[in-house]
Amino acid sequence: MVKLNETLLQNKQKIPVSGNMKAVGLFSGGLDSILAIKLIQNQGIEVTAFYFVLPFSYIKEGEQIGAVKTAHKLDIPIKIFCGGRDYIEMLKNPKHGYGKNMNPCIDCKIFIMKKAKIFIEEIGASFLFSGEVIGQRPMSQRKHSMELIEKAAGVEGLLLRPLSAKLLEPTIAEEKGWVKRENLYALEGRNRKPQIALAKEFGITEYPSPAGGCCLTDLDFSVRLRDAFEYNEESIPELQLLHFGRHFRLKSGVKLIVGRDEKENHIIETLAEDSDLLIEGVGFGSPIALLKNSKNPEDIDISSSICVRYSKKRDDKSAKVIVRTKQGNITEKEIVPMKREVVDSLLIR
């Protein structure tokens, strides 16, 4: 991939990077944010990417985030900021509401921009910019919403959107001459062809395909998240587990999670807490089931029965399972597989 510190704008003079002028770019790793960085760097400004991670994102140890890989390929420094308890509290009751599912897009943008503004002050940067395009997202990228977000985040005039700048009021960076407005763009709508053409013009041939979107826009994840909030399951491991396995709410109110494959079994086991129990079959292909915060014998029997239902012994009269703690204490039980209709009635969906 072409690095962004190379000048690729056709028919435009290269401006050397000043050691004094710095800007922070909100970075997703996608094409729009790559192009925004390119446009700012080509005006002689030193750029640092700012990447936000949801507090309940699960990142395997040793695994590198896609946006970080992209930033390294582009030869730009990147600041990774992970939301914490304050983000979860916002998510439970967003001032501007949700989108179709549990996506508080406006409040989320406000949250991220507030954090980015703090980072700007920490590193002595002069302004903030993003790859947002007017009309690309129905909730947070309408002109009215953009203005609302800027005001609420305290970044009015500080936030430049290079891809749609000519459709918006000039920012401080433009008024002070740090950025030449004539070298910015007036893109709008959901059509990606202009960005692809611009990437070609810049010589950028490698960039990620558009992603499926934030997990908070996903219906299944949102159903699980609402259920977790209802039962005050708000620790980071509990929220990370929402991404994996089949989820059940037992009649007692406790939760059971059953892995769907070997990879999920490993992750579920990794995210188990000291108060949890792990259940799996003995001597046959079996998922790992995680029972949250219960030592109740009835909960254990029901969970074991569900676990066997999803194993190779689902049609047998009974099967043996082990129930263990994270510390390794083990109990063996002979369990009858649960009937499918009963299992289905307990699924969170």
C-alpha cells in the first residue's frame, strides 16, 4: 500500500510537513478515514490517528486490531482509546436515543469526540478531523445531526470533515489558513464511487472493504445486550460474552452460554469468572457451557441437560458430564438430554 506521507495528489504541489502543525484524525481503518488522513497530510500537517474501541470488544491476546494494521501500513501513529464504565452508562440511557437497535450513534459520536478533544490537548494538536460524509449514515451523518454532535462535544469549529468540507461552514483550520479549502471535497450520500475514484487518483490500491457495521446495530447482539442490562450483567467479561455462543436465561434468572464450535469453547472458557461453572461432556464431542453465578443444583442439572442437547449424545438416554470451577474443582453427573422444545423456550432471542 502507498504510504500517506508520500504525495500522490495529481497536479498539486507537495507541501513539506511542518514540525509545528499537528492534527488528530478519527480513524476507523476504512477508506473514508484513510482518504481524510491523506488530504490532511498532503497539506503539510502531521497526523495522529485516534481509534475508539468499544469496552466490550473481544480482542484475542496477540491479535492486532485491523485499524492498527492499516495505520502501520500507512506509516502513521495511532492512539487506541477503549471506552470504560462511562461508555456503558451512556449506552444504558443515551440522551438522543437509539437507532434501529441498541446503537446510540449520536451519543456515541459525542462521547468519542469528547475523548479525542482531550487527546488533542494532550499532544498539542491544533484541530480534529474525520472521514465523515454528509448523508452516508441515516442517524449521525445528516447535516443537522453533525452540527448537534459538534456542539454537544465542544468541538464546534475544531472539527474538519475533509470529504464534505465544501458543503459545510469553514472551520478554524480553514479560516486560519492551516488547511486550504480549495483542496477539500464536497462528497455526500451513500454512493462509494467518488471515494474509490479518489483513492485511485491518490494511488491507493489497498484498503478494507466496507464493514458490516457496529455490533450495536446488530439485532441479535442488541437483544442479548438488553437482556444483560435487565439482569445487571454489566462486567466487561459478561458483556464480551454477548458476542459468542448460544445464550439462555434459566427460570431462576441466571444465564447459561453454550459454545458453538471449538474456537468459541476456548473463548468462553477464557472469559469465565471465579463465580462461574463450566460444563462439558465426558469422552464425547461436546460444547463447553458456562453457567453464570450459580451453584444451585437445579440450575446445574438444567444447564448440563442443555449442554448434552448440543452434543453428539443428544439422542441418547443419558450422558456423563463434568462440572468444574475455574479453579479446577470437578464433579461428574449423569444427565438426560433436554428436549428441543424446552431448550428453545429458554433461548434469549
